[in-house]
Amino acid sequence: MTGAAGQDANDRGPNLHGRLQPVLDAAGDGLAGDQLEQVQRAHLVAAYWHRDQLRRSGDPFITHPVAVATILAELGMDHELICAGLLHDVLDDTGCTEEELVAEFGEPVVELLRAFHTIDDPERRPPDWETSTDERVLTLKLADRLHNHRTLRFLPEEKQRRKSRETLDVVVPIAGRLGLVQVEEELRRLSTATLSGRGGIGASFHVITAGAIMLPAEARGRWLEEWLGELHALPGRWARLGFAARLIAGMPRLARTLRTEARRR
């Protein structure tokens, strides 16, 4: 695996390495030395095993584990959990084996993956999984669900509604119990928008939320709350879709402004 993943990285050049930048930016000085190298290695291995896979959106599959790892880094999680975020779909969706990952990253990272897959499978998870599962594994589950909800618009409508109802009933309370307030609030907003998404509210808000990843994490919730209120006030689908399009176009400029203001404070 080492040689194959390394060769794949060489073949893809700086574009592959550049995809990890959001994780490194979110982690800041929290990753250095051997820990940084392990996270970089997890990214290369995940990119290799997911190399021919696409998401429903048409994006390369690796964009999902990178987004999950970025959420974990924003939450201040350690390098093992960030590695698990990058690798969380490798065992189920590729030909990679547990033995290969243990040899590469050690037993602690792979144990996180095992526990994650147990609670991710309704037929395998224990009845009390919400309270009996290790908090780090639950945090990985929350990060995975959050990014999947940000891109929920690419799923069939009935599945969107089913996932949103489960998120409100089961996943949001877990985030609240763990004290992950920003995750709790965003999951609630996204799920509520989907379940009340007549007239383009759900689709428009999911587009806006996906674009809002550019904003600083500490400011994101306030802006999303305001934009969801404005969507509800607009008259009809086309007005809401137009509002979403204008926001996405202006998102890079808003992100720069917010970061500049934060540095001045």
C-alpha cells in the first residue's frame, strides 16, 4: 500500500496535496512533526483507495473525507481522530484491509474506524449506542453526518427527509450532549430546512450551507441563521434560488472581510 499510494501522489502532483489544505488550515499549530506527517499520510492513502470513486454530486469522493477531517480539525480534535476522518470510508468502500491500516497507522486509529462502522450500521449497533459509544467515535459520526447533510440535496427527496428526521430525533441530541453547539445548531437548521423545504427553501439553504464552508467557523452559524430567515421571507422558489446564487457569488469576499476583521480584533 505504501508504494502504491506514494506513486499515486506523485502522479497527481500538487492538486492532490492541495486538497488537504483546508484540514491543515483548520488545525493550525495543532499539527506538527510526526502527527502532521501521519495526517498527510492518511490523506494520501485515502486518496489512493478512493481514486476512481465519485460522490452523487460528481465530485471526487476524496472531497468527503477531507471535509469530515476539516470539521474535526475545526472542533480541535487530535491527529488520530483527524486521520480516522480521512480514512472513515476506506474499509467499507474499497479493497483496503484492516491489517494494512493497522500496519500503516496503528491500532488506535483503526479501533476508531471499527467503532464508527459499528454505530453506522443499524443492524450492528447496540440499542443504547447514543450513550454507550466513546465520545470520540460519536464526534466522528457527527462530522460525517454534518458534511453529508451539507450535500444532502444530491439524494432523492424521500431519503433527504428520512435522514433529516433521524438527524433531528437522534443525532442533534448527541451533539448537544457532547457540548458541540455549532454542530448541533447547524444540523438542526439543515434538517429543519429540508423537512420544511417547500418552495425551494431546503435546496437553496443546502447550497448556501455548502458555500458557507469558506467562512470562519466561529462566524458561520450567525450568518446561516440570518440567511435561513431571509429564505423563509422570500416569495417563491425562484426568488430563493436567486438569493442563494447571489450569496454564493459573494461568499469569497465575505470570507476575506470576516477574516480581516478577526485579525484586527
